[in-house]
Amino acid sequence: MRMSTVRAFALSLPGTTEAPHHDYGSFRVRGGIFVTLPPGDAVIHVFVGEEHRERALAMYPEWTEKLMWGGKARGLRITLALADTSAVKVLMRQAYEARSARR
């Protein structure tokens, strides 16, 4: 999967904006971050809840890993070169929906 695909999909979700977040890029909905883009184009961080995170880790161990942030599991680190595009889009949509529902 390419970063350009990630960007195009994220920005196709209603109300999504792209903004810097420290040294990262981020996609936000209603001010809340649902995906961050670390420097480089190798990985993305998707902030899904525990249920979606654990299911993805079990189904896609070759391209997902638990994202630890502030000492807690907060989502997934996804290795784009190995990732299944349609599955990543589902995870991004889940993160988007959870974030937009909170605001």
C-alpha cells in the first residue's frame, strides 16, 4: 500500500483534515486524530479501539503491531509495504468512526 492511497482515502472521509502533529502528519475529524503519519512512508499509526486492534493483530500479524503510546496500547502500527489495502481502509474507517462519534 502506498502513502498516497492512505492520504486519498483518509481525505475522502467526510470532515477529515490533514495537519501536522509534532514531527508527524495526522488526519483528524472534528479535531480528533484518527491516523498519524510518522516521518518517512513506511508505516502509519491507526487509532482503533481494543476490539478492532486485537482482531487485526490476530488476522494480519505480518503487517500489524500493537502501537504503544504513553505506556498504553492505543492502536496499530501498520507496515504499508506488506499491508492489504482493503483491510487498512477498513481499519482507518473504524478509527475515523470512533473518533467522530466521541466529538
